[in-house]
Amino acid sequence: MRTRAVGTAAGIISWVGLALAVLLVVHVVLTVGGANPANPITTTVKELAEPAALAFKNLFSPQDAKLAVIVNFGLAALFWLGVRAIVLKLVRRLN
């Protein structure tokens, strides 16, 4: 029973961490690619990505707005992948 619970928790953590990182990367791609900022997909992704970026969303403020999105949201994506890896390792130790 415990093995199953740990496996389920690890699976959920893995998917959530990956989904947050992918969301942030999609926001970077849409921004750098010049997607229409008024498009509902673009605005929805931006609205979801900003809270997921935590304090990284304005960590660096270069002159170029696209570079700022690449650096800040890219760092946030790496952060979530790192958190995912660490938490997965800890959860799997419970097994």
C-alpha cells in the first residue's frame, strides 16, 4: 500500500513540475515568436505563466523586453525542473 501511495505521489509531483516548466517555456516561445498579445491563447498562457514564475518574472530587467522574458521565465522553468527533481528524490526515498 505504501509503495503505491509513494508511486502515485511521485507521479503527481512529476507531472505538476513538468507542466509548470512547459507552461513557462510556451510563454517564452509565444513572446519571442511575436504571437499576437490580444489572442486568447497568448493571454491565457501569460496569465498562467506569471504566477508560476514566482519572483523570477522580474529578476532581471534588460532593455530588450523579449530578452527579459527569455531570461526570467527561462530561469523560472529551470527552477521548477530542479524543484521537481529534488522533491521526486525525497518522495522516492520514502519507499
